[in-house]
Amino acid sequence: MSGQSLPCLVVSSIQPFNYAMFKKIVPVLAVLFFPLFPASAQTQCDDQLCRNLKAILGEAVFDFRAYRANKTPGPDVSIEGTVVPCQISLWVNNVPMYICSAKVPNADSQKWYARALQVLQGLNPTWQFQISSSGEDHYVDAGPPNCEIPPNDGPHLGQCPLHLQTMKQSDGTSKLYLWMNSISSPYLLKPPPPPPSPAPSKAVASAANSAAAPAAAPPAITGCDDFCQNLKKAFEARVGAFAGIRTTKGTDAKENDAKGNAKENVKENAQGNDGSAEVTVKLAGAKQCSVKEVPGSQSSGLGTQFVCYWRENSVSSAEEKFRDLVSRLEILIPSNWATHQENELDDSTGAEITAWYAVEPGGKHDVRVYVSVESVGLHVTARN
């Protein structure tokens, strides 16, 4: 795939940073990068998309501080008939980014892409736009002349801050992405290399040479935080019916009784949680993660399911967890999987449940994420 691949995002708070250094670095970076937007301040916008993109570019100069502090609600990048919401997030290296995404009919995606690119080029006429298209798929990285495409573990100075992308899906829709990186974050500075190790003494060197060379350590995985890595392991384990991540120790069915009133919890309590097993992969914050057998139906055979449950402190926190899981899974799932979201009613309580589905062609594998009041659940199913 041409262009920059989709990032695995970190949604936790920014790690501690030396405050004295921060106060010195940010003004310098802001002064250096403010000239990158000379035309934006002068451009007169005649529609909402232009005004919103202009505001996003302006906030990037100030490290998105207003958005991150929730002092100013962030704008979307929607056009008439195409809703594209946005949210603030972080790269793995703690550089803030403002990311917008949606899944829309393919014809609408082409209109949105053409309009968004036109507006961005008008707001930044001195920028270099690196455009790569394949049919109805488009990848754009933009920034000052000669900027480089950032790696998946986060941008640094000299790399393009803006990315625009559309990806056609097999169901007649397209996934849209637009993200803008901060251009004044202190984390844009690459950390200095570690000091060289002191030379060993002759005796130590001689002993080291006589010993067998140790095996090289595996390369570190970058571009994905711990939650992303564990979610990826669980999702990929579906191919082997989760045999690689399950343990022989069973779960306690009583734990499931306290997981709220979501529909799947009610069903599992009625089944007695038979055949469930603990797993070696845990997702941060989850009250319980396990693997269990699921019965077949008229349309599908018996299966195995990886399940995780979260119990949040508020409805808003549960909805945020739901959206975070969906956004991460949209990046993990293959492009030919069908996805949809719908509202359901709990058979026992009548409570409304919002559920998001991703289904592999043929239905052998599927993913379900749901939220009900303060409860959030994740199910990854592999059928025989």
C-alpha cells in the first residue's frame, strides 16, 4: 500500500516530561513552524469544511492544547451528506494528533476526498502534497517541501504532519481517514542516542570471546501500544481457535454475575459459563477475559469465542471505551470484512444495547463489540 499505513494509537495520558524543558521547547517549535501556515490565516472560507480544517491546522501550531484540555470542542470534517467525526489522540511517541474517520458509501467518499484535498491545497499553497492513487483508493501525505512520511511509531521534525486517505471496501463502502499531527510538540524531537558503553578490560574481553555468543534479542515492535499488541494477538489467535492463548485453568462462573445487564452476560450466566478457560492475553482495564465454546445455529457451526468485559464508572466512559475498541478493530480487520452497527434490545431487561459487528466473508470469523449503560463487551468468534 502506498502512503502511510494506519497508526495504532495510544489513548492514555501523555507521559511525564520535564516541564522546564517543555516551556523552552514549545515556543521555539511554534516560532519555527508558524510560517508553515502563512496562507491559512489569510484564506477566506466560504463553507464549513474549510472553516473547520482551518481551525484544525491552527490548533496544530499550539499542540492541540485546547482540544486536549477539552476547553474547546473539536470540529468535524463533514460535508453535506457525509458525516466524518474527529477526536484527539496520541501517537506511540506521545505526539498529539487530531484524527477523523468514517465509513461511507464509495460515491460519497470520492466527493469528500476531492473536496477535502481541494480545501487543504487552498489553505496551504506552499505545501508539498505527495499523492498516490490506485483506482478509487487515495493516499496523501502533505507538509513543507521535502518532508518525509512519518513511520508508524510517530512523527518527528522534518516529517509530513498531514495525512489523507480513502480505502474502498468490498461491500461498496470506503473508509475515510484524515489526521493532522501537532507541529509544536516537544516529543517531535528525537531522543539523543544512548552514550557508548565503556570498553571492557582485556580480561573481560578475553572471557567474552571464549564464551559462546548469545542469541540476538528480537527486534522491538513499534507503532502499537500494549493494548494494541494484545488486541492484535487475540484477534490473530482466531485462526487456531484461540488454542495459542488459552490456559487449562477454568474461570469462575460467579465472576460473570457481576458484569452488568448486557445481553451477552445474561446469556452466559444462564449457560453456566461451561467450557470457558482463562487466557494468557489480557486487555487493560478488562474485568475478565476468557475463551469459551459457543453453540452452533442453523446458519453456522459450533465455535470458540474470545470474550472480554469492562465495567466503566459512567455511561460516557463506557461509550468512550466502545468507540476506542471499534476504532482499533477497524484498523486490524481485513478490508474485505463487512461491518455495521445497530441498536438492539436486551431480551431480559429491555435495555438498549449498541452493537458493532465485523464479519468475515463466509461467516467463519466475526467480531462483536457492544455497550450497554456502563458495560462494554468484546467477542471474537471462530467457527468450525
